[in-house]
Amino acid sequence: MTTEGTVLHADLDSFFASVEVRDDPSLRGLPVIVGGGVVLAATYEAKAFGVRTAMGSRQAKALCPQAIVVPARFSAYTEASRAVFDVFADTTPLVEALSIDEAFLEVGGLRRIRGAPSVIAQQLREDVRSRVGLPISVGVARTKYLAKIASAVSKPEGLLIVPIERELEFLHALPVERLWGVGKVTAAKLHAARLSTVGDLSTLLEVELTQLVGHGAGRHLHALSQGRDPRTVQVGTRRSSMGAQHAVGRGPHSQADLEATLLALVDRVTRRMRAVDRTGSTITLRLRFDDFARSTAARTLARPTAHTGEILDVARALLRARWPEIERRGCTLVGVSVGSLDDQPEQLALPLDPASDHVLDDTIDAVRNKFGTSAVRRAVQLSQPEREGQPILPD
């Protein structure tokens, strides 16, 4: 007899793309890409050709020329997310949202009235499919970490239960890249030490691992490799930051190119913030160089804001301050996040100008919500031929 854990990780499959296929059944079974300049989501038919999220659309089309590209409709995704989270709430009151399309659920107290965790998980999948029309994958395990891995392994539209008696067997067979915190640089260090699976890593003493990858990372990875994850499902917590990033590939990249990328990222982040009535005051720029090293720089504003122009000015200043280093080392990824998020509405500075950029932000949001994200674009995001006859935003 096996014993089931009580933590569920529920993750919608290719969320944005699944919403598009649901709303337009003619797309079913076809390679579909959501997004304009950057791939925001792709169906599994497109992923089979190597298309990945955050990839440039030009590269994606080169990999999959037959792909159908559709513009993002964030209002539709928000509505779908709310419907899915209603299903989560009807399943258990203990729901911890991770993002718009995934959450942890604790079902340990429901056994007498709802059955075993595996039964609850199967019913959850059926409810999301019947009530919202979307595919979802669910992992069931004793810890949040294992449940999240289980849902990822079960995709697409799967269910995977990790019995407590066999969790180390399941965990130790995984590649080291599956561990939280193992990126390309850390993975390279582990592979150089002939550690390819989590099981290989689990044979090391903690002190040996910290010598290999650093103190903090070593302690973290050693605990995970032993199946230790004391975190519980937290209810009522909200994200402290929102961000976005884009892989620009190996250069050369001009400063104007990277600033245009930065503008698109800030535009995306601030629109998400305004959609949920949140403001923030700490702007962080993230860079990844050609040698895979990463760097961050941050600045805190005097007052929180969700205004695109204000946050963009700070992000541009941070980028320009790092430009000599970018020229010297190259850049393969740009990211921006807004932290210290607040639920208070934005306090506008005096004088209140009805024609201010704050009003422009609201107007742009309204246009995009009604006609799609590509309905209005900034001039620097367009190539020269595209500028003729296009509605554009001031830089």
C-alpha cells in the first residue's frame, strides 16, 4: 500500500495558447504561437519544432514556418485565470497562487469528505476542463518541490502521484537541471564534477557541495537532493514583485536595440501592475552576459508608481550606466522587475494634468484590452517599413 502526499501543484498547459485554441477551435492540433516580437506561449505542436517561450518571433518562425501567430489577448487570459482559480477555491480553501496559471493546493484535511489526494486531483482536472475548457496538469506529493516537479513531468494534461515511499527513487532519477536554482552555470559546474543526476548529487556531503557551488546554493541543493522542503502552502500571500525578461541572443546589440527591448518589457510589466491595481517603488535591471554571468542593478523611487514613463526612465538610466560593461562583455538577456509592490492606488504628483502620461497609460490599456496588445505600439518597436500607417506611441 502506498501513502500519498497532500500537496497538489496545478499548472495550466501552455496557458495563453490553450485559451486561443479554446476560443478558436479551428486552431486545434495546429502549431500556434502567441505574441508579436516575442513568443509568449506556444502549443505543443509548435514546441515540437523547438519553439520556446521568450524566444524571438523571427527565430520561432524560422524553426516552424507553418506556425500560426496570433496576438496576445490579456483580458481573455485574466478572465480564464479567474475562472480556474474559482475551481481551485471550490476544491480547497488552502490555495497558494504562484502566477496567473499555477498554484499549490493543500488537501490533507479533505480525505473524509473528498477522498484521497489522487482522487481530488483527478476531479480537479476534470472540473477545470468541463467548467473552463482548458487542459491542466497536476502533481501530487508530500512537498511543494516534488509536487511541482511531478506536474511538469506529467505534461501535457497529465496527473502524476509521487508516493511517499518512493519519492527519493523518483527524485534521484531526475537530471540535476530539475533542481530549483540550477541554471546553466551551476549545471556546468555539476557536470564538470561528473554529477548528472540528483542521485549523484545526493551522495555528496553538504560541505563538499558548498565548496563546489557556493555556501547558499550548496545548502539549498543538498536539502532538495535529500527530499527536504519544509515549506507549507501559504494562503493570502501576494507577490512582492512583477517582472519580465527577454533573451536577445548573442550580439552585437546597439544601445538603441536594448533600450527598445527594455521599453517593451517595462510596458508589459506596468500594464500587468495596473490591471491588478498595484504600484511599486524598486526598479531592478537584470542582465546576462555572453559568458552566462548575471548582474543586477536597482534603484528605489521616492513614491510607488505603476506609470510606464516613470519606471522606464529609471530602467533606461540603469541600462545606460552599465553600457560600458555591456559593450565589453556582450549581452544575451535583459530583464526588468518592479518590487516593493503596494496595494495602494497611485498618488499622482501635483499639478494634476488631465492630459498627463497617466491618462495616456489608461487610454492605451483600454485600447489594448479591446483590440489586442498589438493594436497600439511604440515607434521604437517598429522597423522603418512598419512605421508607415501604423498607430504609434510617443517614445
